[in-house]
Amino acid sequence: MATISVMSLKNKAAGSVELHDQVAAAPLNPFVIKDAVVEVMARRRQGTHKAKTRGEVTGARRKLFRQKGTGNARQGYIQAPHRRHGGIVFGPVPRDHSIKLNKKVKKMALCAVISEKIRNGQLIVLDSLKIESNKTKDLVKLLEGLKITRALVVFKEEEENFILASRNLQNVTLAHLSGLNVYDALKHEQLVVTMDALKDIEGRLLT
């Protein structure tokens, strides 16, 4: 078991929390992490790209000119792929880009990322996100005290004042624990988690 210090938003010690070694001391596996990142990014693709085929391009279907006797190369109709503004052969069509990744692999990747954050001192555990003011400048002072610069803040219970105060901060992203993924955790330098959210994440990763 690994012991992680818990801090308050006012940068005061608020106890500690224990994490299973499977979550806090997992080996770094770049291949598994890469697969998890690709899965997240592929799932986020819209897949709405579309090119018209020769059967979908607007225009008449008549032959441009007769087959023989003009001296020109023989031609069909204007939607042919080799003509300007013609249809596209084997062009992109709307599709689902998501790929399947086993749950076990996803859990391994997330454990590896969390463990690496702990080893680098980039995991910050807070007792709560409750703040009295919803002003951005007040939250900035609290984050500066904790030396939080570019962070993903993961929570279990929404705190309205914290959400309102952080909306205008470009380097702070909020995420519910159910939406935590490897890509977002890697994208941000620091991972800030509330204590109750961390225990839920641990329970999810150990099952």
C-alpha cells in the first residue's frame, strides 16, 4: 500500500489516503498507454466526412458528344471521376472510427499513468473542492498556493462555486471521475483528485 498526503485548498495538511500498489506502483508500459490513447482519440472523431461518387454529383447524364467523328477522345458524361468536378472514386464516407480495447488494457494503462504521476510528484489529492467564493481571482490564489499550474481536476460531487470560478481558467480542466481517461490525464501536467473520487477510481481499477 502507498500512502498519499491529502491537502486542503488552503494548502494545509488534511490527512492521508492509502492506495493499493496495483494502482499506485504499476510499471510504466508505453505500449499499453499508446493503445489507450489511440482508443480515446479514435472515439472522439466525428466520422462525418463524405465525398460524392459519380452517382451523387449533380449534372446531366447525357453523353458529352458522339462517340466517333469529332476527333476528340471518347467521353461519357461529366460526372466521370477523371473530369474536373467529377465524382470521387473510393472517397471517404461517414463511419464510426472507434476501436475496441479490452477493459483490462484500459485499466492497466490508467494505473500506469496514475503511478507515473505519483512517482513524479504530479498527483495532488484534495480533501474537497468547496470554496466560499465563485470568483476566478480567488481560486487562482488558492491554486498558486498549491503550485497547481496545468491540471486536470477530477471530482465525484460537483461544487458549483469551484466550477464557476474555474470556467475562465485555460489551464484547468474539470472532469467527473466517470469520464477520467488516459489521454486527458497525460495531456495535463498535474492530476488533481478529490479524496472520495480517488477511492472510487481505485475501486473501479481493482475490480
